[in-house]
Amino acid sequence: FKLTSAWYANSDGNDAWDVNLRRDIGDQKVWLGQCADQQNFRQTRAGYEYDPELGIVSLQLSAQAATRGFLGGSAQANIGGDTYAIVGIGRTNLRPYYNLNFDPNDAITLGFGTKSLLPQGEISVYQVRDDRLHTQQRITHALLKIHLDDASRLTVDASYKHGLADDDVSVHGFALALEYDYREWFCKLARERAVNFTHLDQTRVAIGLRF
């Protein structure tokens, strides 16, 4: 199991809490979560993920459902060995959703990654781009995962976004997210400009436990 509690501090003062419980069962995962903000938006969500290994292809297939009528799904593949291509696609039914992955959901993903440059690490660069709603939204990520020792790991995700907000005004901004894992515990800290392609900035803090 993986239990995560997160606090999202928004620049307009409408902060939010999220609690998520995930269960890993081999190459499958299921999760249940609840999000609430200070303006009484509430949403409960559930999801399923299947991560099969098919030779040189590592797949990640997921489906989500949430209150307020939301449905969504995605498929992503890493193709190759120590150096690999990243391709993916996501689709939703466009119902209201508090987006907690902070990338466009109706989008394609293209990029590459490698495990060859660092002896205990992995680097990937990829872009998530809207290909359905004509928002011109793009987010480019540079992701580093490195094992500091047998008990700890550091993950750094730097990204830049640009595209149209809901009012058709162009927004852009950088984000930086850090995660530190030590044995069964982990913590996350992130700062993001124009979060979810809005006019808001957001600071995120999360702590969690694997058990």
C-alpha cells in the first residue's frame, strides 16, 4: 500500500487537501482518493493501472473515474532498453475534474529516456501536448531519478509550460518538483507557475508512507 496526504496552496487563497490510497498487486495498481478545496469543491476518484512488460516495450495502461461524472484513460509505452522512446495518449469525457497530475489529460506524450548516463540513475525528457481541444497547451519535462544509496532516492522534475487558459489568454511558467524517498517514507515539494494552465501559482507539499 501507498498512502499520500497532500496540501495545495494556491495564490488565490483557495487551498486544497488531497488524500490518496494506492494498492500495488504485482503489475497492477488500484487507488482511491478524495480532494477538497476551501470553496467546497469535493471530488472522489478511483483508478486502475496495468503495467505489463512485453519484451522491449513497457506499457502503462490506466483508467480513472470520479464523482461529477468524470471518466478518463491513458496509455503510455517506453520502447527500448537502457535508452528508450516514450509515447503516450490520454482521453477524457471532458467532465469537471481536479487535475492532480498537472499535465493536459487530452493529450499525446513524446520523449526519450536513458539509464546509461548515470550508474544509479535515470534521465528522461518528454513533452505532453494537447491534441484535442485546440488550447496549444504544451508542457516539457526534464526528469531525473537517482538512488543515493540502498535506502534512499531523489527525484527532480523541472518543467516549462505554455498555452491558453480557459479564457483564451496565453499563460506560461516554470515548475520544479522534488521528491525524497527514504525506506518506506517519502515527501514531496513543488512550486508551479500557471498551474493547470490557469492564472494561479501553486505550492504543493505531500508526505506519504508505503506499507
